[in-house]
Amino acid sequence: MSIFEKLSRYQPYALAALRIIAALLFIEHGTQKLFGFPPSTMEGSLPPLLLAAALLELIGGVLILIGLFTRPVAFILSGQMAFAYFMAHAPKSFFPAINGGDAAILFCFVFLFLVTAGPGAFAVDKR
């Protein structure tokens, strides 16, 4: 048995780590929009589309964090990130490193992966 085959037994825990860290980073985007923490350059009230995005980021992020309804929530959040990329980032430049959309792309595909892979270990869905 190779070292890589031996590592396979840790796959549910690695998946859980990916889910939890992605969720914490995603929640941060929601708290930044809704509560100004961490501080951002955005001022004033949020337009309806950004308010909806912020609520999805906060509530969806918490659900992903605890692993509750992981697959349907991840599906919705993956779509949100694809929508955000094409609405807010792609018009600025073709290149994600220039248009600031690399995080949106990465979140989109991490959430899409969670749709297919499930939550991994330490998830409420597993109880």
C-alpha cells in the first residue's frame, strides 16, 4: 500500500477542513457588507442585490460551517458566486487577477465540489 493510499483514510477530515475554512472566509464577506467588519471602503446602505448577497454569505456560510444542508446550500452559493463573478468582476477585465474575481471563482468551484462530495466529517448532516 502506497503512502497516497494510506492518506485516503483522512479524506473526510480534509474535506471537513476545506468546508470549514471556506465557510469562515465566506462568512467574513457577509459580515463585512452587513456590519462593516472587517472594515471596508463601502459606505451607506446596501443596494438590494448586495444585501441579498450579504445575507447569503452570512447565513449560507454559517450553514456550510456547521455542515447543515450542505449540498443544497453549496449549490445555491456556487450559483451566487458565478453570478457575482459575471456581474461584478468580468466586466472589469478578462483576467481574474486584474478584475478581483479570483476569490469568486474559487468559492464557486469549492462550493460546487461540496455539492458532489458532501460535507465530510464533523457535519450536522452526518448526525
